[in-house]
Amino acid sequence: MAETGHGDVVAYLKADVMPLFRTRRDLHWRSAANEYAWHANEGARALRLAATAGDAAAVLPYVQKAISSMVRVVLRADDSDGSIGGIIGNLLELHAEVASIAPPPASKLVAWLIKFQFDGTQDFFTIDIVRYAGALGNKGMAKYRDELHKIAESLPPEPTREEEHAIRPVFGNSDAYEEMITARHNRFLLNFNAQRLAVVDGDADAVIARYGGDQNMAYQMRETAAALAEIGHIEQALTFARRGAAMEPWHQADQAAELWCTLVAEHRPDELAPAHREVFDHRPTSSAASRLRKAMGSEWPQAEPEVLAALESRPRDLVLFLLLDLDDPQRAWDAAQRLAPADIDVLTRVVDAYGEVDPGAVIPTLRELIESDLAVADARNYRSAVKRMRKLRKFSAAAGQPEMCREYILSLLEEHRNRPRFVREVDRAGLL
């Protein structure tokens, strides 16, 4: 964007940029929604360029208008791939950046932040008040807290489970039900704001209380650790993340473990390998073994036998680790034959890899996979089966058994002669 005066920037934004965010088209069609998202993304880029060109104060109101327009649009659009929502997220990031560069009057900024969150137009996007602390200053933050307090005071008492059940409508939506849902969402927003305000204050005790809750779930430990790290309380963050790595459920524990090891790598690098070993011992998976191997470096060979022994109870993870991390198709194949993992994707990977080493050995398993595909009459299964047949032809030729492959394919065509789609797929592939 060429250097222009304030008036030129405003005129350009009004005439050329803002129309990119507005539309009256029916966006329930994916193609129409994608076209709108493309234009809106160009508009977002133009706003960012204008903001960085030195006129951030003039740009901020138009960023707010763009967000408002896009929120109204996304509510009636097919945004199943998240493209429109992603642009709104980018505009919210830009809003925080521009507000920090050229802070507007605190009262106006507080009014916009409160309205965006609590006016009931949308319930998809949140505001991180940490990003606005500098722009608001002490007086602005005090006003923001006061507005949140007013909202909290206006909420009805939280209903009991019995009361909530009684409010739920049997036919259609009742006003009482809508009010209950709105109040529930506002409580969520108030709690989220309380968490982020604890970060603004740099108050470790408040962070633990707000994020940790009853401290019974791994995600609570992970979120507490992340917030503590954000305010520089690294030792406490390490403690909470480590606790979360050993808790339930496991998918949340994995996220806590990832944060713990990241913090260890940044602040206690000498303890990284033991940390990864502890994570692996809690839950021996292929991904945990992979990270442990990288962390141990030259010391890995001493730990390898014990790690592989621990993975024996998880055949899928053992085979994947041997194949993808240790690049050892022979041991991966041996493990697959011994432990028989049920995962089709794992068997496919190991057959493809070991077939390059010993093509004749994988033929029986490859035939089982083909027949597994054909057990269900489905076009996708037919394509998968034909893809495996190509592999079978390749490995049969390499093993000196090309006629076996031909006879096998002919037998499948005879067996499934009442599946014309399958027959066409085989003909199209030129397998005979």
C-alpha cells in the first residue's frame, strides 16, 4: 500500500476494503463460502498493511467493523472447514495489536470488548484481556473489571440439575431455556476472564485457584502450568505439568507431558532425558519412545532393549516405533508376525516396507488385507483392494511368482463377479 495521508487511508478503507467483508449472498453452499472467505482474507491483509503503514489509530475502528460484519456472516454460512472463522481469529489478533500500538480511549475499548463477548451475537470467539492490558492501563483495567462485576451481579442463580431439567423445552425453545443457555455461556466467559485477569495480575495463587479447580484432571494441571509459565513462575509450572503428565485421562496427560518436557528443555536441559523416560514409563507409546530416543542421543543403545520390552504390551506402538523411528523393517515384520496387531494401517505400512526386503514373505498377509477390503461392498474398499493388488503384482514378480498373482486376481474376479464396480476398478488398473 503506497504511503498516503490519514484522509486517504480512511477513504480507501471505506470504499475498497470494507465491502470485502460484507455480502448478502447465500453462503450455505461451500463454494460460495470459500469465495467470500477469499475476498475477506484480502480485506484482512489490506487492514494489516494499513495498520503497519503508520496509521493504526485510523484503522482500529475498521478492524472492529470488519469483525462485526464477518461474525454476522459466519452465523449463516457453511464454515465447516473453518476458513471464515480463521479470518475472524486473525482479525481479533490484529485488533489487539493495533490497540496496543495506538490505544483508543479506554472507555471505548472496554465498551467494545464487553459488547463483543456478552451481547449475545456470537458464542464462538473469546477475548484475551492479557493482550489489552497495556492499551487499557490501570484505569481501563479497573473499568473492565467493574463491567464484568456488573454482569456477574446480573446473572440469576445457577440452576440445580433438577431445575435445569425442568426448564428444558419438550417442543421448540422456551424463553426460560434460552435465558438459561445465555447465563451458562456468560458464566463461562466470566470464568475465562477471571483466569486471564489472574495472569494480568501475575498472581500465582490466583492462577492456581482459577485454572486448577479441584485439580483432579490432567487438563487442569496442564492449563495451570501454562499460565504459571506465562507469568514466569517456572518451578511451579514444572511441578503442575509433571503432575498432569501422570494423571487421567491419557490424551490430556499427553498434552501435560508435552508441556512439561518443553519447559524442562527450556529451563533444565540436563534433565530432559529423565523427564522423557518418566513420561514413557507412565505410558509406553511409540511417540513417547520416539521423543525419549531423541532426548537420550548417544545413550540410547543402552536403553533400547528395555524400551522395546515395555512396548511389547502395545503391538501397534512397537511395530510403528521399529519401522518409523528405528527404520528396521526386519524387526518390525518379526514383531508384527509375533504379536499380530489388529491395526490395518500398521499392517499396511509394515507389508509395504518389508516387501522391499523379502517380497515373498509378505504375500500371504497382503492377500489377507485384500480380502479384508473386499469383505464390505464399498467403492473405497474396492480402490484400496486394487491398490494392494498392484503391490501384490510387484512383490509376486520380485519373488518369481507372477502367475500366482494372475491366478489369484482371476479367482477374486470370479468370486465377486456380481460387483461390477469392483470389476471395472480391476480393469481400469490393467492388472491382467
